[in-house]
Amino acid sequence: MKVLVTGGGSDIGFAIARRRLALGDDVFVTASSAESLERTLARYRAEGLDAKGLVLDLAAPTGAEAGLAKVLDSGLQALVLNAWTRRPPRHRFHELPQEALDADVAANLMGNLWLVRRVLPSMVAARWGRIVLVSSVSTVNGTGRYGAYILCKSALEGLMRNLAVDYGEFNVLANTVRLGIFKTERTKKYWSRARYVERMGGVIPQGALGEPGHVGEVLDPLLSPHQYINGAALDVTGGLPMFRLEGVLRP
């Protein structure tokens, strides 16, 4: 299978791509610039993994037209929407500068919409395709000062359900994977503190934060040629947003 994983340099993207490569898939990963793509591919090479690369900046996706066309011509069968620009969640929604909100929506919502619209025609023509959105449990339970993030993720989740309806007859299936609290480089400022890990581990029903490696296998049935899952949202959260009361009451 030929799979495109956006944001292949992130810990989650790397875990997904590594799993697909282990299963023998032909994997393309994206990064926002030529420099970041080289760093990303170097990470794969360091582990003996043969991933291919594509420069795709969600803030200016049209610059990837030529490269994406080559990937599509090769017979792309699966798209994993994992890439997300870094936006510090420092504001309540009404305090978020308009230009920052516009930039978030332009890159993280409209950039992903551009990509999906480019990929769908070839999947419809082949009557075979899989699209998976990597989302967040925050779309269900909310997270403080993450208004723009949740806005864009929620919109894309809604789109996945619409794609499931409109394209299911072409064997193009669209699903969402909602992640909980994972130990990644982006969240290191939190989980590097022992107290945070202890408190969150006490609340999460499974008793621990997620590891990127947990995500790779989750996509196996969603990308399988033999499946009947379409328009679903699968929570990979250790049980969140449910919580253990003893963890909340712990002094």
C-alpha cells in the first residue's frame, strides 16, 4: 500500500510511518520545508527505515502541487492527516489576536482541506482509498486556551463524517483517531515534571500517559483493505475523558 503521512517528523507521525513501513507499505512523509524534511528523513535513515519525502507547508500548500502530483501518479491509496502547525495556546478565545486565529485556520484547517481535495479524485478513480484524521479528545471534552485548535480539529472531524457518506460507495473510507495525553516532544514541558505524570496517571483510567508507539497499530484496521469501518471516531486515550475519581481526590 502507498501511504502519505503528513507531519512525518513529529513523534506521532514517525510512529505511524514506522508501523506502516514495518508492514511493507510504501510510505511518503511530509515536512514544512526542505530543511525540516532532510532532518525528518535522517531520523528514518538512522533506524534503517526507507521513507520517501515531500515538502508540504500547510500554510502555503500550493507550493507542493508538483510533488504531490507525482505521489498521486504513483497510486496513493491512503492519507493520514497528522501534520499541525505549532501555535502556543496562550489565550482565551476572545483574547486571541485575529491575525493569529486567521493564520491557524488558514494552515490547519484550509491547508488540510486543500490536501484532501487534491487526493480524493485519484482515490475515486481507483475506487479505493483510506483517509484517517489524527485528532484529539479535546474535541469532546474541551481544553483550556485551545480554542483555535479545537475549532479546526472539530471541523475536520465533521468533514471525515461527510466524506464517509459521500465517498463510501467508491470504497474510499474516512475515519478519525482521537488521541489523549501522549508523551511527545511537544508535550515534554508537561510530562517531564514528575508531579504532572503522577497526577495525570492517577486520573487516566489506564493509569499512564500514552506513548507514540501506541498509535501506530491503531491505524491497522482503518487502513486495511478488508474492513467495514467508515465515519468512525476511535478514542486512543487510556480511557479519557472518563476519569478515576481517586485520582481527582488524591491530595
